[in-house]
Amino acid sequence: MSNTSRMVAPTAVVGFLAGLAALAGTGTASGAPPATRTCTSSVPYTAGQDGYDTYRIPAAVTTRAGTLLAFAEGRHNGAGDTGRIDVVLRRSPDGGCSWGPLRVVASGGGNTRGNPAPVVDPRTGRIVLVTSYNSGAVTEAQIMRGEVTAGQSRRVFVQTSRDDGQHFSAPRDITAQVKPRGWRWYATGPGHAIALGHGPHAGRLVVPANHSAAPPVGSADSGQEPKYYGAHAIYSDDGGLTWRLGFVDHSYDGLANANESGAAELPDGRVYFTARDQNGTSAGNRLDAYSSDGAESLDRPYRIQPTLNDVPVVQASVLQLSGAGAPLLFSGPSVPTVRQSMAIWRSVDGGASFAKVTTLSSLRAAYSDLVQLGAGRVGVLYETGVKGAYETIEFRRVPVSGVLG
């Protein structure tokens, strides 16, 4: 593996800590015009509103025009992962203080569409959205055991928007390009994908993902969890028109079961991958890996990231802030045994280690996605609630003034 990325200057770290320390309380959007409106937080999704029982699986990107897009799964029948699930979207013109009406981007039509992984194509400014699908009549466990037909199993789709997220094309099936035979479960992200900005693969769209494989031929193992999970990536070099399968983590040994994953491009051009360890036997809940060739292969296998042991078994997000000396950020719950207390960590050594810098709330909290905003702020779109973690999806604006100094 190549050397880790350049350390952040001490003055930048001080500025970063000072900016995060300025966060205080939870505000709501005012009625001021978008040009002058300021806020600390807002709630784009609330369970029971707009025809959905529950909203889950947040993902966020900022468009070339500065519009913030907040994607989620709209679940009709409850908080569970199975059934009638649509991919929905709300747009914000003011960095997450106010939100436009809910739009259905991909209707499940009675089936399950979800795991949104959006990214902005740097060449065209189009929004590219990759999602996953399966029949609403089957469960993840049934798919992993191979008890479903090909039409019921997991498939992968892509959509694009040319008008700043106001409208999206119909979902287009890319399963044959990115899912090998023998794989069963398949999930994109969830959370934002990335566009590479350095080196020979600049402009490449990279979507972190995960899968499960069938048991080896002749094995008596049923293929149920926790064995046979692995991470992988897919990528496109033509703005989402065609896709290829990148690296595949296929150890399937049960020691480190890389599951829901995120990615960030480091300043030195490497791609950092973080993943949930789905009940692996290694001590720790977070895994990470690096790629030096634009996600085509890994520099080393996934292994435990011990400085994130406070994070429970859950999806999490990672974001490389832009600018010279900017840190890598990580968001997730910060109680190792329960989904609670959403927090932000930072890394000044390219993901080799992380330190927690702020806790956003002591409430229940689960999935999250980090997004860079203008005016020296970063946003966290995350699931939270008082009695349970899936009551709302909140958007928190966190100041990071001084981090790029």
C-alpha cells in the first residue's frame, strides 16, 4: 500500500475543532427568503407523512447548481426492509434549511426499490443515481439462501437527472454488467457514491456496494448470515452509461464480513473504503480498505479499524472534505451496543486512525450520510428519534470554518 495522505496542518485541526464546537442545539428553518435563511437543522422526512409509514436509508449530494438532494426509502408497510418500498427525494435550495415537496424517483410498484447511491457526474453535471431492487414478496434471508427465482432476487438499476434533480429518467437495469452468477444478495451503498478527481481515472464514478455468495459446491452450509458477505465496487467511465465490476472482497471466511459500505477519494488519489462488519468473528464493528487504481482492486484486504470500535453494527458514512490539508470525516452512532448518539469523527492520516470530534445528539440514531455544503459547512443526513431511530430523518448543518486553512 502507498503512503498515507498528508497530515493536516495543526492550524487546520484547531480551526476544525473550533468550527465543530460552535454547533449548539437544534434549530428549525425560518420563513426568511432562501438567500438569507440560516439554520442548524431541519427534518425532511417524518414517519407517517406523505403516505409512507417510515422513511429510512438516507443519501445526500449537492448538485453543481448548489441544490441539496436528500434521498431516502419511503416504506409503505412499516420500518422493515421487505415489501412496498419506493425511492423518494426532497430538494433544498438553501443548504438544507427548507425543502421542496416529496418526489418519487423510483416507484417499487409493490416491490422493493432502495439503497440509493447518488453522485454528480463532474463532466456533465448530471445526477446519476444507482439503486437496488427485489420482489416485495421475499426477504434478504430467503435471497441469501437461494430460495427465490431470478426475477425475485436482487437487481441493480441506474437513473439520471439533467435538470438538477427535478426529474429522473426511468430506472434502467444494469444487473448483467455488475452482478456475477452465483451472487445472491446485492446492495448498492447505501449513501452517496463518488466521482474521482485525480490521476488516470479522473471523472470515474465509483459506487461502493456489497453482496453475498452461494456456499461452495458440496458444502453443507445453508449460506445464511453471517457467512458469505463481501464488499465490492462498481464503476463507470462514461457518466453512468455503462458499468463494470471493480474489486471484489471474496474471502467469505466469516472473520470480517464486509457489508454496507462507503467510499471517499483521498488527496493522494487513493480511494478509502469503509464497511460495516456484519457479525464477523474479528473483534470490532468497522472494516476498511484502500484502492490505488480507482476501485479496480484493493491494496490490502478489508480489516478491522480499531479506532472506530465505538460504532455499532450499522451503516456509516465517510467524506473527504475538499481543499488543501482537509480531513477525512466519518459519521455514525457512537454507542457500540445500540444505535444511538450520532457523532462525527475525523482522520488526519488518510483513514489510518480516527478521533471523535463531536456528538450531534444523544437520541437514538442509525444510518447517515455526509455531504459537503458551501459557506464552510458540512451536512449530516441521518435517521433519529426519541423512542426509536426511525422516527425521522434529520439534516444537521455543522460548521467547519478553519478546516481548510
